[in-house]
Amino acid sequence: MDEYWGKLTAGGGKEVECGWLKDKSGLSWQIVPTILSKLMGDTDPEKAKRVMQAMLKMKKIDIEGLKRAYAQQ
């Protein structure tokens, strides 16, 4: 994920939010870690809600931050 993010934001790319960015040509991309669907798809709606709320505050998605939100009691 970091590799793609770095390459796409290099040379004038712009970070947006929730894993979205625009490359130097203005093309939009969303870089999403595979673990996001697991965390968001949990049967406990409170865990999924915490993960969503954490993600909404991020530009580049921080996997460890998502895991902390998921585990929070």
C-alpha cells in the first residue's frame, strides 16, 4: 500500500481522504488495504462503526489505526 501511495502522490499528486488521492495527472485513485473489508464486515456493528469512524479521519489509510479502532472496547 505504501509503495502505491508513494508512487501515485509523487511529482505533484494530492492526498484527499479515506484512502483517495489524485495523481499528478489529476486521475483519482483509492488505495484500500485488504484488511479493511474484514474489519468493516465484522458481525459486531460497533466494531465496524469504530473502524469506519477512524477511516473517515484518515487520508492515507493507516492499518494499525484501523486495528486499534477495531479492538477498542
